Amino acid sequence: QTILCFLRSFEYSQKNAVLVPVAALGVGGMLVYWLRSRHKIKTIEMGDGWWGSGERPLKVREDESIRPFKIETSDKEIEDLHRRLDQARYTPHVEGAAFHYGFNSSYLKKVVSYWRNQFNWRKQVEVLNKYPHFHTTIEGIDIHFIHVKPSYVPHGQAVQPLLMVHGWPGSFYEFYKIIPLLTEPAKHGLNEGDVVFEVICPSIPGYGFSEAPHQQGFDSIATARIFHKLMNRLGFRKYYLQGGDWGSRITTNMAQMLPQSVKGLHLNLVFIGKQSLGRLISVMLGAYVPWLVGLSREDARRIYPFMQKNVYDLLRESGYLHIQATKPDTAGCGLNDSPVGLAAYILEKFSTWTDKSFLHKDDGGLERKYSLDDLLTNVMIYWVTSSIVSSMRYYKENFSKDPDLSAHNRVGVHVPTGIAAFPQEIVHTPRIWAKDVYKNIITYSYMPSGGHFAAFEEPKLLAQDIMQFVRKVEQL
């Protein structure tokens, strides 16, 4: 019996000798899986789409060719524009109102007179064509882009691909002054040539020379996917991104979608999304003890008085947004039919979004930062392509799905990020707030001057900040 007990005990201990390590291995494996899943980067599903007219053709391979494109004009186009400008009707402005009621009609007459009698569209078409333009078909629609390479690259110098994305009511033309600074920096005294870019600037579908989506639902996620496909089609596997306005959201989505393809993300506007209890406490305490909630003195100067700068000013400037996020086609009818109405609607944004104080000036301060030729060239891109309505629809497609543009903020951005905070931007986002979404901020710069249209207004400042950011990323 003693021997039997010993044998049973030995058998039991042998089972334990096997079971205990197996159990430990199982528990350990689950723990490792849990730890790894915690650190696994969440991404936005890339998916697929079709934005062409009608049903997606079955078993027909999409034409992936890159086709050279040239902007052209005609006597008929110019004559039609002049006829409409000659027949414009104006409403007298309210005395002393400056730009408080919108675009001052007395100054509008001066702009239209210049447009009709001095602005040379043929000459501006030549300016637009100085960079190489292309079309390619992606998901059923033609995508327009310019692709500018450095004219000279020193031996051994790596050229960094940079995708730059515009917003509304801008266009690819916003980047014409910054492109030479990025592609030939040494020639413009920016550096010794240690950072050189080739720049790709697409037009968002529905804007300018990119075809408008024919189906409902075309949002920033669809745009991000199409621009990734564009970069892959151009032969790039890893690239830098830069954006402001809608370009900021699109490039952020690109970084959330395929982080492995994005070397770095540079923004000059950050969408902060939903307010939280922590943010509310930060706002309340920040006015008195900014250091306690991670705000700098410059943050406090740009944020406060909070209600004035973040509520009242935004309400005053966002009437257009509510229209475009709900019934864009109705207001768009008038804008697409009247060049004068279109110019007033677009150029008003280039006034107050460049500098809030321009609201008090009779001429909206427009010619303090821009030339009328540059401003009207941007307007003409919308006019000759009849794209104002489709550009306005972009608001409806995005806001109808995500009313406060915060849904994507649940997916963190883990790629190296650079933020250029311009003092006259519509809203200011401190670094500590941006870190809620952008987890890997490499550079955060308080820019000395400039507003919403950074590349258009302050190309050298923006170029320097992009270069500083890329330089740091390349050293990581």
C-alpha cells in the first residue's frame, strides 16, 4: 500500500511538472498579448471607394497612367467673364461698416474694376503652367496635381517627397511661392542644401482641376485614401505630409490610415475636436495659473479672453460653414453664376482669416498681404472650373458624418509631427492640447506673424519651419 501511495504521488507530481509550466506559459502568453495589444497602434481602415458616374464597372482595370495636363483659356471664356463683370449689380455699403457686414461693396467695385481692366488671365495661366501639371484617374475620378522636382541635387543628397494639401477657399496655387523655397532652398538662402524636397500638390476632388465626386459621401477619409494611392502611383513608399485647413484633416487621416508610409506630418492648423472635463478645467485655471495646466504665456496670450476668441469670433466667422454643411447647392447656384459674388464670398475669407483686425478696414486689408493678381488667380481657378459648389459640398460630406469633427481623434497620430502655430490663425491649439491626438510632437513653433493661409502669406516662415522639422526627424 505504501508503494502504491508512492507511485500515485509520483504520477501526480509528474502531471504537475507538465501542467504547471504549460499553465504558466499560457498565462504568460496572454499577458504578453495583452501588453502588446495595449501598445498596438490603432489605425483608420483604408477601405476602398468609387466616385465616378454610375455603377463601378466590373472586371475593368482602372487606367493608372499619369497624364501631363496644361491649363488653357480662350477668348470665349474671357469674353464671358468680362460680360458678367460689366453687368454686375451692387448694393451700397452701410456707412462706416468696413468689413463688419461682409465684403465692403465700395472696395468690391475697385477689385472688379481691376479684374475687368487690368488683370491678365492669359498671363496668369502662363504662371500657373510654370510647374508641371498632371491628371490621373483614381477610384473613378480624375485627380489633378502638380509635381515639382529640384533642378539640381548634390551628389549623395537625399530628396524628400512632400505632399502638400490645400483647404477651402484655397487651391494648389497657394503653394506657388513656397515651392521654390522647398525645392531649391540653397538658392533662396534658407540652408546649405541639407534638406531638399520634391513637392506634390494635388487638388482635393471637387476643387479646381480635380474632378468632382459623382456619388454621395466623399469625405476626408476618402480623400486621404486617394492621396495615398496617388503617392504610391508616383512610386513613393514613404513620404512627408503638410497641410492646413482641410489639408490638415486630410493629412492627419493619412497618418492615421497608413502610419508606416508617413515619415512625418507637418501642420499649420490643428483640429482639437470635443471638449472634455479636463479641457474645461484647463481653460478655467489657465487664465490665472497657465503653468499649472501646461500652458505657456504665449498660449495664454493667444487663447484669452476665451469667450471672445474661441466662441464669439468663431460664431462671427462660421456662418458660411453652417450653410455649406447643410445646403451647399442652394447658395452655390448664385456663386457659380456670378463672378462678382464668387470673388466677394472667397476674398472675404482672405481678409479676416489673414488678420482679425482687417475687419475694421474699408478695404479688408487684402492688399497688405497679397496682390490682387494672386487673389484673383485663386478666384479664377474656381470660376473657370465651375468648382465652387462641389468644393462647398465637402463640408456637408464631412460634417454630416462627424458634426464636431472629433470622431477621428479617438485614433492617435503616432508619426513624428511638427506644428506651426501662426498668431492670426482662426483658433489656437496649445501643444498640451494637441498631444491628446498627436502623440509624437517633434517640433511646436509659435510663429511670429501670419494667419490661416500660411503658405500664401508667409511662405519663407513656413518653409523654414518645415525644414527644421524634417531635419529633426531625419536625425531620429
